[in-house]
Amino acid sequence: MCGISGFVCPGNEMSKDDLLAFNNLQSHRGPDHQDVFYDGYCGMAHQRLRIIDISKCADQPMESHCKRYVIIYNGEVYNFKEILQQIKTVNPSFEPISKSDTEIILQAFVLWGADFVNKLNGMFAIAIYDKQSRDLYLFRDRIGVKPLYYFHSSNIFVYASELKAIAKTPEVRKQLTLSKTSINQYLHLGYIPAPNSIYNEVKKLPPGHSAILSKGVLKVNTWWKAEDKISDIKYSNEADAINKLRDIAESAVSQCLVSDVPFGTFLSGGIDSSLVTAIAQKHSKKPVNTFSIAFNDSKYNEAVFAKKVASYLQTNHHEFEVTQKQVLEWIPDLMNIYDEPFADSSALPTLLVSRLAREHVKMTLSGDGGDELFMGYGSYVWAKRLSNPLMPLMKLPAAFLLGMGNQRMKRASHLFKYKDKKNMPSHIFSQEQYFFSRKELGRLLRPEFRQEFELNEKLKEPPRALSNVEQQSLFDLRYYLPDDLLVKVDRASMHFSLETRVPLLDYRLVEFAINLDEKLKLKNNTLKYLLRKLLAEYLPAELFDRPKWGFAIPLKSWMKKELKHLCEHYLDEETVKKHGVFDYTYINKLKKEFYQNNNDYLYNRLWQVIVLQMWLEKA
């Protein structure tokens, strides 16, 4: 796990000093070693976090054995030993000088070119430079676990693991402009989806994509996407499906345990983290370190469940009690850590559990991905409800009646206020998260910032008919997972130089899950049915059979008291008008509805606006 960055600059507008600046800005991603490559045309910078082969032999930038290619790479490829055997069948004389995956994947590129990426199983952002042709190749993993940003103008190309390394480069900084489209997307979703960033000129290389920069021309290609893996045949037999799921899950978790440094798991006591921990404990030769945090507010405290799971599995459990003060003091740092507006407040506890885990281990496993793959969110229930063929006739009366009810009903009323079925997945997601609907954006934003946007929301011609629930799940896999959840974990863990692996997002598990019969995911109103069945093989059901809580903080109550000062400062008339993004009349209306009329469901909308205002103040 590392931080990568670099540039191609034919006119020498950038230098080795810029590479050192990149490394300094991303030093938290890899404090164990830093180095650069520079030949006057291309520059590559690397910050290394030593996890596999902690010797100097595995440091980067690394040259190929033939000396033609140079690689910098962020992530882990778990099947590198299998790839080495494939290499030896082609080139029996190849002998690696390190025990790292980096050397193996570079040699795979040498042998098979850009197609080598299809052989990789892992999480990665890779840059490979051909010194002979002066072409630069970039690759991002299938699901988007590891980040990669880039900037391309007529005279320079710059890329990095984090936006800050690009945005703070003087040659780039003067060319950046605020993206109105991204602001609209952020306010609707709570994050900015790829390929966009908060700046018009900086893009994210989407998951499952590669890019080739040759003679100043950039070509971005898709090398993997979930839609292409949808089969016309589903896994519908429960017994066969659970056997398949068990085999893949066991393989995925065991592969993720390969490490030359101490490791552990994040354990919340929920379905996903408990399954990952149970399998990890089964395959580990000694008790696995497990980490959870306990909140003072019992409503948000899952630590008691995590402790029971850890006790049953006999892990080496670490529980940390987190105070409200400890959480709140991290809010000012969010803008520096996430680089662009990011409204997921669970970033705060994720930062804390990462910091505390880093005191004991250098690598952790997380349960991310289970909800999206096996239908673990309430949004999937709503997708099923709103797919009722009578809904076009029912939605307006339902919205009106619910709007007259209690807080929960008022919040639910917004789900019925959709304009176009083609935007249904993003609408359901947005309203489930208490964010702004597309219609509300027209009132919230000043006219010059209103911007229509389209997302790839529904597959038009899938190999088999997909239900609205399956479409909703694919939307989350395409957007919410890589651009919110994985961003959250990557920035939080890497801020403390902690590698986090996500075995449930092994591509084999993803390709299995998207072809699993919906009835084995959402059965008799039981979310994640098959995953629960599998977990019951490792744990007694009473340890995990309870409603989903999520990794949350009491943001609603804090907005009323402890965080009210943020609202008073960032959403006062002077500050709002200073940045000119929002219509102050509507902002003021939201504040009154929340603080005076007790419309509590508005808390996340106000938090979103505060975060954007905070970012604008620091930009």
C-alpha cells in the first residue's frame, strides 16, 4: 500500500522538485520509504508502506529486468505467486530478486502488455512508463478500491493517489476551476462520482479502466465492468449457491492474509465484518487482532456485539471507547484528508478506528462490499416498493399523506416525489440518505450553479431481465461503493499509514453475487439472506441476527447542540453570499425548519451544505 504520483512533461515545465513535493504531500500513505524516477520527460514519485517483502529489494520506483520499464504501484495483488508460475512457463529463466508482488506484475506487463491487468486479483492503481517509446500506462482495479486522479492539459499530464498532490502543484493550480456539475452531484449523492472531481480539469480514472498517454494523446479504456459479467443464467439453487459462496469467500479472505507485518480486522459485530473475521480466524495460525470502537451513546454502540463475536471466535480483541470530544475534534481535518466535499459523516469514526488499529497493526481487513453485493440496505426494499405498476397513480397521494405525518413519514414522503423513472436509483439512494432531491437543487442553488447531470443508472440491454432491486444494487456497486465507501476507508486508513484490504470485493465474489438470484439475497424481507446463512456456519445466529445499524455517529442530535456553531458560522448570510453557491433564502428556510420547527430529517442536508461551505473556505 502506497502513494503514487507523477507527470509527463515534454517541455520541462515540471522538475524533480515537483516529484519531491508530491511525496511530501502524500507521505502519510507510505512513510517507510520514498524515492523518485526522473528522465527529463517523465517523473514518477513513490511513498512506500512496506507490507509484503519489507526489504529494500521491493522498493519503488522499480525497473524491469530488461531496464525498459519503470513501475510505481499502490495496492496489493494477492495472486502474484500464481502469476509468477505463469511467467515461468513462458520464460523459465526469469528469477525474481525480491519476494514482492510489484516485481511480478511488472514482468507480467513486459510479457503480455496491457492485457496483463486481467490476470491480477487485488486492489491497485498502477503506473508503468516505457522509457523507449515514452508511453505511460495507468491501471485501476476492477471495483475502485485504490484511487487515481489525473490532470491533462496541452503541455503536461499529472496523476496522483490523492487530489491534493495535483491541486497544490503550482503549474496545475492556476488552471483549476470549480465544477458546477460536481457540486450538483455532491448535493444529490453526498459524494462526487467518477470520472468527475470537484475541479473541471481533474478527473478520476474510473474503476476497471486503464489509460495510455502516448505523444500527448490520452486514451481511456474500459478493461472490466460488472455489466459485462452479468449472465443469462442465475445461481438459483440455494444449496449450490451457498457452497459456491463459501468456496470463494474462504479463498478471498485467506489470500488477503498474506502479509509480512502484523494485521487484524475491523469488527463491528455486523454480518460482513463478522464473516471476514470468522474466516480470517479459521485460516490464521494465531488469534487475529480485532478492532472496534465503543460510543458513549448506546444507540450507536455496536461494541457489545463485536465483543461477543470476538469472544466466540477467540480473537485478540481491542475495544476503544470513543468520546464525543474525540470525534468532534476531527471535523476541521476532514477537508485536508478528503480533498473535496465529502458528506459521509461515518468518515469520523472510521478515522478513529483506523488510528487506534494502527497502534497495534499495519494492515487490516474490512467487510466493505457485503451490503451492495447481497442487498443489505433499506434502499433495496424501497426499490421493490416503488416498482409497483400502480405507483404512477399512487405516488402523489402517498407523498401528500406521508408529508402530514411524523418525522419518519415526512422523510418517506420524499421517496415518492420523483420526476423520471430513469433516475430512480439515484433518487432512492439520495432520499434514503436524507440528501437533496434533484427538484430541491433548483431551489437550493443560485441559478448560475444549477446544472443538470446524468448518471449511468440502469442497464438498457442486460443479458437477462433485471428487477428494479437488482438495478439499484448495480447503481450502488457502480457509484456508492467506489466513490463513497471505499474513498472513506482509503483516506481514513491511509491517513494513519494503515493498509485496509476488502476481501468481499474479490472480483470472483462480485461476479458471483451479480448473478445470484435476487430471492437468495432479499428473502421474506430478510436482507442479505445467503450471507447470513453462510455466517451461521461460523457463528451462532443470536450473535448477529438483529437489525442493521451501520457505522454511524449521532449527527442529528449533534447538529442541534454541539455542531450548531458550524451552522451559525458557515450558513450565516455573509458566508453564504461570499461564496455565492447557495440561495440564502432557501438556506435560511432549512435552518428554521430544522431548529425551530423540529423537522429533524433535514439534518443531513444541512450537514452537506456545511461541508461544502467549509471546503470553499479552505479551497
